[in-house]
Amino acid sequence: MTPSNGQLAVPPGFRFHHTDEELLYYYLRKKVAYEAIDLDVIREVDVNKLEPWDIEEKCRIGCGPQNVLFFFSHKDSKYPTGTRTNRATTAGFWKGTGRDKAIHLSNSRRIGMRKTLLFYTGRAPHGQKTDWIMHEYRLDESLDIQEDGWAVCRVFKKKNHQGVIPPEAILEEDQFNPSKASGCSPVDHKHNFQKSECI
């Protein structure tokens, strides 16, 4: 499944298309519950030890172009007795922006939250904002499962998505989720296979 070059081996034509609900209720829920995932394509990454531009070589799925990267990450507390999360890397830091977005199943049950973070080079509070964006998904505490500090993350560079995107679209809309369909339950998750020249 995992070649020596760090690329995850998947069937020809495989594309990882998903909804926010699927990321939370299928992938992250199974991760923290130690349940098997049918096609395990999301790796564990220590986001504090990698710069966003170095994540691709650890998280590439297949051999085709990939502008959006996915990984599981474990929360690193900033202070031993506190709840604030350490989001610093060697070159910079991730900083939250906007309001967290609640993620619901089709039956309106809330299952988790999505936090949007921007990457800054340098040190807080005087960093330089970059085009790197991360969506961090966490399970709701009300679920009958302990999330144990795990999150599933999606990282991408803003300019890779159809030119300039206004800030409100990044924070409020699912612009980077082209396969999302309303009313689709994550329990019925299926992998999409499309034609590909990469074999």
C-alpha cells in the first residue's frame, strides 16, 4: 500500500472525493474508534514538524496532480496544563481565522466542527501571511466516542483553486468540495473512480 517513495498506492483512476460529513463521520470516527477503514489513504502527520510545502511528499495519494492534501494530526498542547493548541512549526505558525463551522449529518445531527487556519511565516504576532490554508475537522464531544485529541486536516494553497477566491468564500462556503451533494449520508460512503492516464 505504501511504496518507498512515500506515495500511497491506489487503483488507477482513483480520486479522493468526499464531503465534510464523510471526513468526520467515516474517516475520523473510525480512526479514533480503532475501526478498519476500507481504503486507508489518510496518513498520520505531525503538523508541528512539517511546513505546509513539505506535507505533499508525506501525504500524496496516487501519482496524479494533487493540490489538496489530507492527513490525521494529533493535538499538541501549547501548555502542559492548558487547552490551547501549539500550532507552530520551524518556519512559522498556523493561526485560526473566522468562526468555526458546525458539520451536521443529513438528519441535522451535529457531528463536529471545522476550523479554518492560515499559515504565517515568522513568529507570532508578527508573521507574514501566506496562501496556505488548513481546514481542521474535530468530532463533537457529544458523540459516544472519545476523540483523544485527533483531527483530520485538509491543506491547500489558495491560488491553486480557480484563481483568486474572496475571503468569505474560504471561511463560509465549501468551494473546495466539488463532489458534495446535499442529503448524502456519510455512512453510505463510496470511493469515486474516474478515468486517469496515470497507471
